[in-house]
Amino acid sequence: MVVLRGLIISLALIGGIAKADIQWRIPDKNNLVMMTLPQGKVVVELAPEFAPKHVKQFKNLVKKQHYDGNKFYRVIDGFVAQAGPKDGSAKDRGVPLLALEGEWGFKKDWPFTLVQTGDLFAEKTGFVNGFSVGISVSEKKSWLTHCPGVIAMARGNNKNSGSSHFYIPNGQAPRYLDRLMTIFGRVIYGMEHVQSITRTAVIEGQAPITADKYTPIVRMQMMSDIPKDQQITLAVERTDSPEFLARLVKRKERKNPFFFKAPPQVLDVCQVPIRSKLMNE
Amino acid sequence: MVVLRGLIISLALIGGIAKADIQWRIPDKNNLVMMTLPQGKVVVELAPEFAPKHVKQFKNLVKKQHYDGNKFYRVIDGFVAQAGPKDGSAKDRGVPLLALEGEWGFKKDWPFTLVQTGDLFAEKTGFVNGFSVGISVSEKKSWLTHCPGVIAMARGNNKNSGSSHFYIPNGQAPRYLDRLMTIFGRVIYGMEHVQSITRTAVIEGQAPITADKYTPIVRMQMMSDIPKDQQITLAVERTDSPEFLARLVKRKERKNPFFFKAPPQVLDVCQVPIRSKLMNE
């Protein structure tokens, strides 16, 4: 928290990344969604390894331009930004409901990086492929955790009623939703634009926000369907790389002189940044 | 997470609040700061009961228009928005350094409402007057916790070097800063505008943000110094009220049919909203 001015990192393009790079990976463009908002572009990495049916349906919907022109109609500061096709559209009513993909058995061959034991909502937390994961050893279950910037499917009271409407947590992680909802991706670029989506929920006594003020999704496309010269090429830090592990340790130990007294050696999995870098600006 | 449309609460002004109201209180306007950003107004409630020296100095600086025209020059998505007078201004160099007010003994006569035991960063968490507090029973210490929306003084490596530059956490709570920094207030209105402050930190490969794009503080004033017809009058929910306590219990138990399976009966103190309401729109 040093009063730093001129902190901006002005690194030039550092060139391509070898496929064998152990610190960085280039996500498959068939698993990247570009969401264009009036304020800027947001890139989501989908998680077919965790929520295959949700990812499959979401990709189909994106390809059919199901979300173009939709609005973020339920946006609560410190909670979520939720969007989907206009209430009652015939096109949306025809979208199949999906069985919840909220938790699963723990797969031992995952590149799991432990972050913390004894988290309030999970016996263990950590990362798999950049996604934050909770684990219950006693129940032999694992799940993606509701950190800010994940994308999850909205649903009704029926746990198997999600179809197209989605939400992105925009505040302190609503972890009580873990295991009860299907998280199927996470924002890897442009989260600041998600944070500036117009809030539709007002406080008591405040004038309502009329629907014409809601933030629209200008366009939602699979990155692989965008002409190459308009694609955003991103690299994401590998959460099982030695560099990342070393950063986790530093983040726990806080040996920097700024910390005149060491904080508890614990980490909130939702407070650990996973780096992205831009390869083509 | 039900797909709700038309969620907007369109309550009209519900009239004055009696001084003896047990659910709501009207903060003293001598403890409220109005920060005008280009995107909207933000109201901060100061915490003289926790950080008297910081509050006193901050109020003096606000009254002297020390922050008018300042910029948010260090804004990191998911971390903090930090502002202060331009580097090296003579006016700023003359501001006294303050001794840290990061923790203190626990005062038994506080209206403390317990939220959680066994939080990662504190033996107990809870609220006092709407401010989230961490407690170490074994060390007999308490402190304000770094939830999104608190305002704290920036400093250098010397723990007693804070003076005027401040930050507001804008992402998952950076709780590792608890006890090491002085939190002296919290945003009670307009947090969405803090969330939309232009990020100055870019990712690797991205073009730097030039200083002319930084979000300015158009004006910062004590609410009590603003003409009455331009003041924002807010009520804040009392965190020791029976209504608030009942809501905490509901939030832990989640008996709503949406929760087909109850989540763990735990609460993250930074994920519990404290309601404000507007009395004069």
C-alpha cells in the first residue's frame, strides 16, 4: 500500500509463448467468449472440464447470437451482475433446462495447487487450471468457488432449471452459493468493465433505474468466430507453475518491509490474483 | 439467484426516522464526507470512535479542499482505488504524519454483534455501529477489517507514515492488511461509482493508461458544509437491532426453497450487506 505513483507497467509485447512454456498457457479460442459491452470488451474462459453441459449449451447460444442485445437486468452492487434474454422471449423459452453441475468427485489427476486448509466454506481450497476450487475431503467432493469474476448459470428454485441467464459476482465472494449453482467459466480480461455495469437495484428511497438505462450486451461471440485481426490473444498464468507457487508462498509470508508485522499466514482463495497478459496489443 | 426481473424496489420516501428508532440511525453530518466523482456522488461515514486522529486530520483536509481535483492514481482491479494530492505538492508535504490506529483493545461497552468465530483472519468477526470488526480474544485486540468499501490511509514502510493519501478496497477483501493499516470510515452510498473508477494498472502487454484518463475527485466536502438542499440524507441500519440480528440468522440458515441443500452455517463478515436508505430523494 506504499504511496506509489507511476506504477504503470509499460512492458512492450514480449513475443510469442512456446507451447511448452511452464509459466503461461494460451487458452483455446474455442473456449473463450468475447462479450462486448458499451464500456469495453470482456473475455471469459469457459470451463468444459468442470461444467461440460453448461459450456456446450452456452457456446451454442453464443453462436446463435442468443445474447446479442440482452441487458444486465439484475445488477446488485457487491453481489452479482445478471443478464439474459428479455423476459418471456419465445426464443429463450425454447432453450433446454440443464442438470446442475455444481460439484463432482475429486479427480486425482488434476493439476491441483493447494491454497488453504480450513477455509470457512471448504476443507481445502486451491486452483486447477486457474479456476478456484473447494474440496471436501470427508465428502469426497469438489466444486468451483464463487469468487468475483466467475460466470455461473442463474436458475429458479429447481436445481436443474438453469438454461441461459447467467451472473457474474461483482463483490465479496458469495461463497454460500458454492455447490448450489453451476459455475462454468471466469473472466480473464476486462473485469473492470463488469464492475462498471449499471446497478439496477437501488436502495430504499432512491429513484428506480428504468430499463432503458440497463447495460446492454452489445455482442457476445466465441473468440474463434472473430476475424483474427479483431481477436484478443491472451496468456494466462499456469496455477501449477513454479512461479505461481513461489508467489503464493510470498503472499502468505509477506516478508516485504511494508509488513512491519506479519499477517496470519493464510490466504483467501478468492483474493489471489491469477495473471493474464495480452499478446497482441 | 432466481431469475428475477423487475426486482427494483420502488418505495417512496417513507418519512422521518425517530431518534429512538431501533432499526435505523441517521449518521451525524459532521461525520459524513461527500465525494463527488464525474460518475456520481459517494458518501463516506467516518469512524472517529475507531480512528480519532485519522478522522480529525481527514476532516481538516477535506475542509481545506485538499482533495479537490485530486486523482485516483493507483487503481487496481480487484484490489484498491487509491487517491491523493499530486506527487510532491508542497501543500501535501506539509501535512503531518499520523501514528497508526490499526488496532486497539476491545471495549466491552461496544454494541458488538457477533457474526462469525474462526474466520481465517480473526478469532471473531462482527459489527460495531455498522463497521466490521475483527477480534483476537487471546491477544485482547480488535480492529476494523478490510472489507470492500472501507476507506483507509495509505502509508510507506514506516507504519506511522500515513497522512493524506487514501484507498478504498474494490474487490475481494484484502484482509491481510488488517491491523497494519488505519481504516477510518466506510462508503455508505455510491459504492458503484467507486467500482467504476478508471483502473490505472494494466496487464502485461496492454497499453498504459495516461494520467489524463485517471478519474478525478471533482470535489470532497463535509456533508455538514453543504447547503441543506444539496445534502444527501441517509439512514443506516443499526447492526445491533433485532431486525439486523434476525437477518443474520436467516443469512446463515438459508431456509429459502432456493437452497435445495443448506450451505455451511457460516458468514463472511465482508459479505454481509449493511443497508442504507435515502431519506430525501
